[in-house]
Amino acid sequence: MRAVRGRRRTRGDRERGAAARALGGVAVLLSLLAPTAPATAPAADARPAFASVNYVVAVDESASLAQRDMEAEKAAAARIALGDVSSSSQVTVFGFAAAESSDQRALDPVCPKTTLDAAGRASIGRCVAKLRGRKKSEGTGTDFPSAIRQAVHELSTGTDPSVPRVLFLLTDGEMDVSGSPQYGDPAHREAEGERQLERELKNAAAQNVQIWPLGFGPKPDKAQLDRMAAGGYQKGCVELPSARPRADKVSGAKDVGPTLEKIFAAAHCLRYQPGPSGRPPSTLEIGISPLATVGSIVVDKGDPAVTVTYLDPNGHPVPTSGKYRASEFELAGAGDAVEALRITDPVPGVWKVKVEAPEGHRSLPVGVSVLWQGELRGAITMNPPSPQAGEETTVTLRLQTREGYEIKDPRDYAGLRVSGRLTGDGFAPLELRLADDGKAPDDRKSDGSFTGTVRVPKSADGALKVSGTLTASGLAADTRSESGQIAPGTLTVTTALTLADADVHPGARFTGTLAVHNTGDTPHTLRLSVADLASGLLSVEPAEIELKPGDSGTRTVTVEVAPAAVFGDRLGDDGLRLGGTVTVVDTTDEDRTLVRSPLSVRVTPEPGAWDAFWDAYWGAFLGAVLLIALVAAVALAWSRLRRARRDPHGLVLRLVSEAGDVLGEHTAGHGQRQWYGFAVVEAHRDPRIERRNNGPYAVRRSPEGGAVLRTRGGGTARLPAGGRVPLTDTLSLSLGEETRAAKTRRTRPGKGGTGRSGRTTGPTPPPAEGGASSPYETYL
């Protein structure tokens, strides 16, 4: 990438260079005291519609539930209802156990069918609070057939059959109707329960009701949960395996809320982003993807007395209702134990959730997460855009937001399925493989650009069209197409565009050259434009070029970037990336496309008053830094033992599947600043952990025991011994046992550990490319 700055080297630049060298000397001084670290069509502007879903939450109220389990079930039910991004979804909540006498009932209605508009969201917390654990005298069994029967009735009566119907069934046990007279005499109740369960599952499938069971604790039978998931309707909200109903089981109540949010996202085709937790007062950070068009920040406060303030990625406190800048806000549950802020058109980046509480209400941890839906667009190009019959052409589909901003973080499009097709006159349609695997013809792996090649059949004659379709859960499906024409043996007009990617400020202009050749005896008119991004962000001049007969030479092409006001809040300190396509069309030759050239432009804010301040006071600042360095040297010497307690060397990292199986182990080395960076590679084939100094994850030891996991854009989370935290939708991280030799090396100098000198044995891997502290910072 060629940077376009156009700045001269000034006296201030030279002084800053001298200051940088002096600061480098200070860094060397400090390093002596610090522990040694190892070395086609523009995007649409219309507001999207958000798909709704009708669902029932059936909550186990059997007598085996502890109070903390019931509180977890209440919070989980509220989390998904408040986190739903659609205001037209409908939810029904009821408790269930078993009716073991004529004056008992198996079901306990709590929330009648409620539309999740502003009024419905405001009421959901109050009705969910009515869930309760039953006493033994009220029925202690677990009547799954009655719960499923009631859920199917609620979902199929008076509802639109085209809206997905989903049952979320939460239980801490297995089916037990042994005390229920409605199932016949005691000797045959178990068999009758099985018969009725099978009948209700078939009825659920016939009424298009999906069943997503969630068991927690040691008692639920996973096989029985799997049977219920497989017995209902199997078609999900999108044709992807992730949207097919499945059963989940977690070890305890603390995992019920996050896991239910995850399966709710899968059933509703939402994206789920877990965040950190902490006791108030604290500030929790959670990332919102640049693809999000609507999202809900869900805060599980644990205590209704906790108050929450939300700050956008630019540090602005946002309102809890109404519009602010380009976003719209709606808060629900402010006075309850769970609240959610729904945001339409959220600013992408790292949001801060500031939680506070009065004395006596600070003992419970507060958790934060995000549920969102979005739109993913593609920009497709053929090279050459007008191939000859029998010629091979390279097709590239680049991922973008609906405004045309580039997508680079693979987590934003995890689970994406890309398909391509070539159609045209004179041949049958050809399927086209498009991949982002770094194998030729794809230039770089996981950079959001999918590439493939196809040979145009020799029988082709006339029009061509290449199309690419993007399908991902939680992201609106998109099909991009590019039309072309079969070129004759020799084109009269040929062109070649040289225009490098740019790094510029708003309002800047940068140039390239267009080589043109007209070998014919008639004039031609070429039309230039920028496509595949929102109107007005980039423009190209000249708009037209006239070629005389026999004209051959070069023309200067200028691209202009929009002013800062056009980008609004998205233009943060780290800038943003635009992904456009420069197009050259020969209007004289039936609008034949001669050039479709991808262009990446990084836009950063203009330098502000800080540069002028630096020029005037750099000497004084340098003196202050030197003084601070002396003070810091003393502080560093004091903190060396404290740092050693956080050294990740020797931690055994285990990669764990959804079923709890250990897929592999990886022993951490010394980290950078006590953080050992890593990534999960081949997550869907052969998942394993590899060291990456600037990877999406990092761990360090916790002085209180266990470790701390840091997720890029997701904050930090405690990783206790024996516990685990999610890394992806299907993989978690836990700690294994360290060997005695590893513990010895960690606490003694030498022998490959970190001793008094702070040195380590073995080569130090080079840092990974990139290094942004957040996966969303490049969109701000």
C-alpha cells in the first residue's frame, strides 16, 4: 500500500525525531530495570427490516431447584427477551413441573403472549419475576409432554405461520411423571410419559415448532435433551448447520444466562458477542461490529439497585431513549435485575458500560453481552472484465459494510458461506469456488477477500454475468453480480489503470494514471466512476475522457475523499477503511467495461492542535519525561516481584469442545508485558492453539490463582482453575495441570524459565502482522 501524505519535513518534524531518539534512550534505561520480555451497485441507504420470531420460554420449577438456580433461570429468560432486536417478536413465558394430585397443575403461566415493542419490553422483567421454585407439596416431577404441548398451542394459535416458532426449554432434571395420575397407574406411567412425549414431539414438528433444550446441573440426561431437539421442526432461520435446533447442557446456574443467549442467537439468526463481568463500580467494555445495523447491549446486573451508563466508542454518553446523532436508542428493564439498551445503527467499535451501585449492593458481578443483526455486502470484480471465449478470468468478492467500509476481522463474518456462479449466452451455468484461504489465486488468508478463477467456455458468445452470494447467520444474505461481454479477438480501445491504495485525510485528493489506446478510426468516450460504496464518500475525476482516432497515451486520474463531516462519528483517531471499485466503461462500445479495479483507502483525521502544542513545548515535555522515567525506574524495581506473579510461562491451555472434550493442550511461554498472545487456527477442522504475539486472545496468571483471559474487543474474564470461558461459538478455554518441572522452572532462575536476569531460552517468535488493540478500531 502506498501512503499518500504530501507533507514536507519541517523543523518540528526534526525536533520530534530528536525527541523520539531521546525517548528511545529512556526506554533502554527502563528496560534495564524491567523484566526482560521475549523477543457492482452502490450500497443501499434504506433502513433494513429486522426479522421477528415467536417463542416460548418454558422454565423448570421443580422442587429440586435451588434458589440460585431459579434466579439464574429468571435472569436468562429476561436476557433473551430484552436482548431481542425485533420489536415485532412475541414471547410467552411459563413455569412447569408436574401435577401430582387433582388440585395441582403442571404449568404455571407467568408472561402471556407479549409483543416486544417498547411497552412489552418494559413489562417483561416484572412478569418473569413471578417464576418461582415449587414446594414439594405442589408437585415435584418434571412433565416435559405437558410443557411441549402448551408451548405448541401458544405458538400455533393466532400467529403468522411464516414467522419462526421456537421453544426454549430450561431444565435441571429429566422427565419424571411417576407421581402424575394423568399418566395412568403407577406401573405404566413411565411408558405412558414416553409415548406422550413422542406424540408431542411429532406435533411440534408438524406445527413447525423448533425445540432448543438447555439442561444445567448434573441431573439432565443429554440423550433425552438431544431427542427433544431432534424431534421438533428442523428447518432453521437460515440454511446453515448453526441454525439447526440442538440441545445444550451446562454445569451450573452461572452458565445458564450466557448459554441461553448463545442458543437464542442461533435460533433467531442473531450474532452473539459475550463480554466481561465485574463488580460495581467498574467499567466494562464490549465490541459492536461494523456490520451491526441493530443491536442490544444486555446487562445482567444481578441487583436492581445497580445503575448503568453507556458510552459510545468516541467516549460520548448516549441517551436511553430517542435519537442521538445517527443512532436511535431504547432502554428496557432499568429498574430490574436485567436491562438492555437496543441501538439502531450503532457506532461500531468498543463501547463502555459503566456500572455503579450504592453501598450494600456491590457484591454481585455484573455481566455484559451484545446480541445483534447486521448486513454484509460484497463487491465483485472480474479480471479481465470482458474476457475472450476460452480465456480464464479471476473473480474477487470483497466483504464490506452496507456503506462500503472494508471488513477485515474474520470474527465479523464467522460461519459465512460464499458461493459463486458464471452465466452467459452460449453455455450452461458454471459453479465457481471463491475462497479466502491464502492459496492462489487468493492473495492473503482471512482478509475478507474471496477469490477464484473460471475459464469462460469457448462456446460463450455475447453477455456474461458473474455473481457471488453471501450467507451467514445473523447477517442479511446478499448477492452481488457483475455483467460483462465476450470480447472480440481484438478490442479497439484498451486501457490500464495504475492507482495505488491510499492513506489520506478527509477532503484529500490523490492521483493515478490511466493508459489509453484507441486503434480505431472513430472517437470513443470513456466514463469513469467509483462503485460499491455509499454515494459521496469517494469521487473520481475526470468523469469522462474523449479519445480521438489513433489516440494513445496516459491520462491523470484523481480520486477525492469526502469531507470529515460526511463520515460523522465513524471517523475516530484510528481512522476507517473505504473499499470502492474504480470503473472505466467505453460508452461508445455498448457500455463495455474496460476496468473494474478495487481500491482501498484508509482515512484518518487531520492533525489537530496537539501537533502545534508539541512543536512549541517538545523540549519541556522531554524534560518531564526524563524526570518521570527516574521515578518510574524506582517503581519498576519495586514491581518486579509483582510482575513475576503474573508471568504466564508454564500455563497449560486446553481447547475444549461444546461437549466438554479436550481437543488439545498448549503450554504458554513468557508473554509480552505478562500477556501471552495466541490464536485458534483451523477452528472448524482441526482446532488448535498457536502463539501469536498480536493474536485475538491473550492470557496471564492471576495473583488470586488461575488466569485472566483477554479477548480483543471483548475485555477480560477470569479463568479459574477447573473453570472455562468461551472463545468461539463452539470452543472454550480451560486450564490444565502444570507439571512439577514447569512450576520449578517458573520459580527458579535459569533452566529455560525466567530468573533474576529475566531471560528466557529458545528463539522468540516475531510479532504477528497488524497489532490493532481492538478488532473494531479500524472502523472508528
